[in-house]
Amino acid sequence: MEIQGAKEDGYLTGLSYLDTSRGIGPVVDKLPYGLQEKWVSSWSWYKEENNGCFPPFSYFCNFVCHEAKKRNDPSA
């Protein structure tokens, strides 16, 4: 979330690289395999719904936060 905040501030323009598949790839590679598979499904759906555009970094952040909440839900 800190990176997303810095990206939105606009002071670190190089962070826009994270809005590309090449930029986000090394980050995705660090996720557990199951999450990587879910991400592939999620970005594939996003591309279909958005005329082939790769999802922005904010979409990835929301995906990770949502998955973290699911996995850390004490009632599950």
C-alpha cells in the first residue's frame, strides 16, 4: 500500500512501470503459487472487460488485500 501511495503522489514517475505486465511480473513471482494462479485469472478477466488493457497497479493492490483478508479471516 505504501508503494501505491507513492505512485499516486506522482513524485516517483518511474513507479508507473508497475502498471505494465513486465513491471508487475517480479512482484507476482514472489507470491505463493496459488495466489499467482488466482492473479492470472483475475488479470485475464480484467483484460477481457477492459478492451485488452492490462490492469493497473491499484487493481493488483486491491487483489492482494482482498486475498489477504480472506486468508486471515479468523471465522473461516
